Amino acid sequence: MEKPIMIVSTYPNKKSISKIANNLVKEKLVACVNMTKISSVYSWQGKIENADEFLAIFKTTQKNKAKVKNQIKITHPYKVPEIAEIQVNSINKPYLAWLVESTL
């Protein structure tokens, strides 16, 4: 069976995630995108920043991960976007079946 992958990124607002999330689900490159508001503290251009952002978790499969990462990269509003891959070592079988079916 296909291996599940999660790709994590942060966005400046919900609107910027919603567009790519809807496109990737419509194109069947991801089964789901979770998004939630977070507060971030980070260093940027020599300053400490405190910002509200949105965390996005893109749920996909091994075969689609390169296309998903590329779409995030080319559509992301940040100059240096986070595009982190999380390997999923354990997942319940019914959820994995749904994920695979949703990305065919």
C-alpha cells in the first residue's frame, strides 16, 4: 500500500492557504489540508519577530509529495517558505485507505 506523508508549512493568513489547499484537494494531490491559527516567534533579517500565522498540514502520499512540495514552493507568499516533510510510520488502515483513495 502507498506510504502516507505529511507536509507542513506556515502561511501569513487563511486566504493564502485556502487557495492552494482547495486546488491541491481538487487535483487529488492531497487528501486533506488542516489549517489552524498559531503564534510564531522567529528571527528574520536580524530582528526577532512575533507574528500570527496559519499552520498548514498537507496530507498526501509518497507518490505525490514532490508535486505537492513544488506547488507549495511556487505559490507560497513567503520569500523563504517552510516546506517540511513528516514521515508517517504508523497510521490506522481505514484512514490510510481513505487517504490513498482520495489521491488517485
